[in-house]
Amino acid sequence: MGTSLGALARLLGARLEGGDPDRPVEGVAPLEVAGPADLSFFANARYQRALERTGALAVLCREADRERLPAGCAALVSADPYRDFALAVARHFDRRPRPRPGVHPAAAVHPGARLGAGVFVGAHAVVEEGASLGEGTCVHPLAYVGPGCALGRDCVVHPGAVLYDGCVLGDRVTV
């Protein structure tokens, strides 16, 4: 799966410092165990020792923390490293299998709902009138998407989740 440092910087709106934008990022890991192809993040001063010893290829950090990174470690400077790390993981490093697109015969999808390309709706899931599921969105079994809900691209709604009337989710949101 993976990506490159430059692609991650563009995705996150982060500034890459001290790294080759074409360098591949193969995984994610905590500072303590990150290796030379891993991305990690630093957002709390109590992890300063782990940051000083990290073997990570790159670390997501705030501008104020950029100088704390060890030599040879690239920085992806971000306003919110924690959020951006979660986004990077969800977009490029989530290894869980995704279901094949389609609507299960036991799902209840209202004819007035709009389903984008590559959508999955699982058994006994309900998608109400006026709901809109963006391309690649996955609504797992027993989930409920209420009337007028609008879900962006590549969202995941896990079993038992309930999205009430008119709920709006951006792209790549997991519930």
C-alpha cells in the first residue's frame, strides 16, 4: 500500500523538511519502534526521549517541535500532527480488507438514496431516502444511514453505527 513522503505532505497539507519527496514510506509506527521506512508522529513533550531516539524515516510534528527531531529524520510540519497521522494511516496504511462493492440482498436501500461508484452496503444495513453515499464508501451490516445523510468518498460505517437524519460526513470518515 504505502506512499511517498511528497505524496503524504500533499495529502496532509504539511510541509516536508529534510527529506526526499520521492522516498517511499512503507509503514507507520510509534516513535520507540519506528524504522527507516516508517512514519511516526510527535505531539506531546512527554515523548521527547522517544523522539530523540527514533529511527523513523519521518515524523509528523508542529513547527515549534521541528528542531527537536534527530539528525537524518525528515519532518512533516503540521498544525495538528495527531489528526494528520490518523488521516495518513486511514488513507495509506490500513491493511484491513475492504468488502467488494455491491448491495447485499438483505440490505434495505431506499430507491431515493444515491450510491456512488464502488459502494458496499452490507446485510441488514439501512440506507434511507435522500441519503447519499460517496464513491468507495462502505456501510457494514446492521448500520443505519438516516434520511438526507451525506457521506463523502471512502467513508466506513461500522456495524451497529447510527447516522441520524441529515448527518454530513466528509471524505474518509470512519464511524
